[in-house]
Amino acid sequence: MKTYPAAFSPVLHGTLTGLLATGLLLAPGALQMRLEWDMPWALGSGARVWAAAAHALCFFLMLGLLGAAWTVHIRAGWLRRENIRSGGALLSAFGLLALSGLGLYYAGGEALPRWSVIAHLLAGALVPALYVAHRLGARAAAASSAAGSAPGSGHAPSRSACVATWVNCWLTAFHHCIGSTSPDSGAAASLASAAAGADGHVTKPITAEGLLKVVEQVWAAKTRDQDKAQSA
């Protein structure tokens, strides 16, 4: 949600809270009217109308917020394949709430309104749990992503390996300049090891003296090779 305005998260949580609170107020009356349960308490007719209006307003606002989340948050999560199960379950629960809500208002007969209230109450009870699970999954994914991008996590070569590769390339060019075809890779490895710390990352700078020492080692090796060739 970092790409959204700062007010998006408070509005989202406020809408969810209002939706849950008004739903809890309306639940006893729905069970009493639709399922003919004996409830110890239910809203009066006047209060029930205002609660139903507030509940519908919160849900329409929630649909708009879901549309805003779809444009960036949901699509990005789908592309990254992160939190798909909890997110899909949460979207499915909101879809069931919308369909069953329409059934509560407009369904005729006896069976369809009864099943609509059952589905609506079950989906409404699942939304808070699914939302918490989705938030926990998002935190776990963020922690895993942060750990994966940390130094030494295996997603990028260590700096000492990069230094060794660079020095080996430089030595190869130097050997070609002096007429040799067998660069001394051990000199490059020793230079990289001297610059690397205990964790395998460069902690000391590669100095001109260090490079000069490598060149001297290479030149000495070249001289020994020439002496052996002449003595043979």
C-alpha cells in the first residue's frame, strides 16, 4: 500500500470497521426475520432502517476501495505471485457479500432469502479473519523479500568474487602484452583474499601497491619460465 495516498489505509480500516459494526447490529434482526430464530435482542424498526442504510453506504464505499486496490495493489501482487491465496479468498468473500446482499434486498420467495442471509452472515464472519491472514502474509512476504535482497543472501555474487574476476581479466591482458598465455590466477585469488573480510566481502581497498605486487609476481614467473626454456 506504499503507492497509495496516506489517507487510503485509515479510510480502508474505518470503512471495514463501520461495515463490521453495522453488520453486527443488523445480524440479530436478520436471524429473527429470515430464519425465525428467537433472539434476546434486536434493533427496532426505526433504528434498523438507519443501520441498514449505514451498512449499505459502507459497503458501496468498500467496493470503491476494492476497485482502487485492484488497479495497483492486487495486480502487482498477482504479477509477483505473492499472497495470492489469502487475497483471492478475501476477494471471494467480498463478492459473496455483494451477491448475497442483493439477495437480501431483492430475492423473492422463501428459500432464496433464507440462503442469502446464511451466505451473507458466513461471508461477513470470514472477512475479518481473512483480512488478518492477508496482512500477516504481506508482512511475511515483505520480510522474505528484504532477507533475499540483503548482502550475502545468494542473489548476487560477493564483492570479493567480482574483484577476483576483474583482477584475472586484468592479468590476462597483461600476460598477452608480455607474450605469455598462462596467467597466474593464484595471484589474483591471493589479492582478492587479502582484500576480503571474514564474511567474504571486501573490507580493504585494492591499492596500487597490491596490484604492483601482483605484477611483480607475474614478471618473476615469466622470468623463471624463460630461464627454464634457455637451460633446456
